[in-house]
Amino acid sequence: MPAFVGAISIVNIGSASVFHIGDVYAISPKATAKTFAGAGSFNTGDGLRVYNQQSSTNVNDKDVADQNIAANA
């Protein structure tokens, strides 16, 4: 069934983003990323206090390829 979409506002869209309106069967990524971060890395807010006595991040990744996008050109 077709989708009825009202007014939209796009503030920002990245180069590897997908902008989609309406019906879709599949959306494939065009870019991938892997992020490693220790304790307290992605905290946001006002007056934030983070106490990490000891933090270590295991970055040993035995996979050769996690998200293959070769066929999604």
C-alpha cells in the first residue's frame, strides 16, 4: 500500500546516509565503521561526572570482514 507522507524537513544528511520516504523492500548500507571505546566514552549531558577507576578496551578482532558492502555499489 502506498505511503502518504506530509511535510518533511531535512536538516543534514551525510554522504553515506540513506534518505527514505514511503515503501521499501530493502535498504543496504553504503559505508561501515567499527568503533572501539572505553568506559565513559559516549556520555553526554550537562554537569556530567564519570568516575572510572580502571578502564581497558579489548580491540582484538579476529574477523577479517564484519560488514561486506562490495555488492552494494
